[in-house]
Amino acid sequence: MNSHLVNLIRSYAGWAALVTLAIAVFIGLVANSFALPVFLLIAACALAIFRYWDELRTFDFWAFDEWIRTRRDSIGIRDWYAPHQAAEMFCNPAVVKARNEASAEMNTVMMEMIRDPSHAPSTFSRVNPFTDPAGSEGSPARRHTLYDAAQARYNQCNAALSSELLTRLTRGDLLAKGLLMRDDVALAERIIPTSRWRVLSLDIAHGSASGHGWSYTGVVIGKRLVSPKAVKPPSARS
């Protein structure tokens, strides 16, 4: 069957299932017929399964209770952040500062490489390849060295921030949601169960998570709201 036709039918299958279900209920209430309402009910179920087949096929029924709890906890989260923003909100400020400084240095060096001031005569006069193999401070070789060093620091900081976010997601302090990927196709956005982070790795640069056959893109992170009942009152002083 043509994929366009399948997608068109699937887009209206949900409404068709609701209409079919309503007709089945109406006939069951006003008529004495039994077979027709049952047939319409089966047809409505078939349309609903056809509409949500991808979601049903990839849904982890063993983690259904956890999914319900996670979904309930996510209702109160108003602000969701991309992973690189979540790192600034919830992770070690010193590591975030080091990452931002490395990023700023990379941008500065890149702008200098674009402008390419190394061709100025004053710059060439300072180059001594025998005493300074990397060239002078403004030479292309020197700029490449500075850029590589800043990028190495940036990647190290990103790895540390990813690990910290992953730890907090695994503990359940933070919650995340994203688009589930199947066969390189993004499905509907879903809450990611807390237990699944034990087998997922987080890429904060690209906003994605993957591992153990699971893959998510467009990942956003929010802080779980602490229920007042969960907060223990301070102990009374004697």
C-alpha cells in the first residue's frame, strides 16, 4: 500500500475509531441487536490499534507503572531545558564556567582564523621557525594549537557535565523527555523512564540519548518538583 495513503488513513483513524465506538454504544442502548455493536466495537479497537501501532509496538509494558509515576511527576514541571542549558542550571558551576570559557576561546580563535591577520608584514617578521616551531602567537599553526587545546577542554567539560546530568537523571532528581527514534524516524515525544537512564548515554552537545537499543532526539530536561509531604520538618531543638 502507498505510504502516503497509509499515513492519510492513520491520521484519521483515531477519529474514525471514536465515531465507530459512539455508534456502537448508541446501537447497543437503543436497539436489541447484540452482534452489530460487538462488530463495531471490534472495528473501533482495530482502528485504534492501527492508529497507535508504532507507540504500542515500542511501549515497554513491563515499566508501565514507572511510566505512570514519571508521567505524573512531569505534569508539574513548567520549564524544560535543552541538555546544555540544563547543565548550566543544575550542574557544578565551576565545570560550567570552564566549559563556557573554553567555548569563548574557541570562538575567538576561530574569528582570528577567519580574519587571518597572519599575512601582515609585522607578523611575518616575528616568526622564527627554529626557536618556535609552532610559529608566532598570530601564526596559523599557533592558532590551530590554541583551538585544539580549547576544544579538548570543552569536550572534557561536556563529558563531565553529561556524567553529572546522567547521575541525577538515574536518581530521579531530574526528569527528561524526547522524541523516540525508530528506523531513523522520530516518533511522538515521550517521557523517558528513570530506570532507562541506567542503559542510556547522554550527549548534551546534540541533545540526544541512546543505548541498549533505545534512541531519543530532541531531549529536554526538567527538575522534579519535591512534594511538601516528602520534605521532613526540621527537628525541634531541645
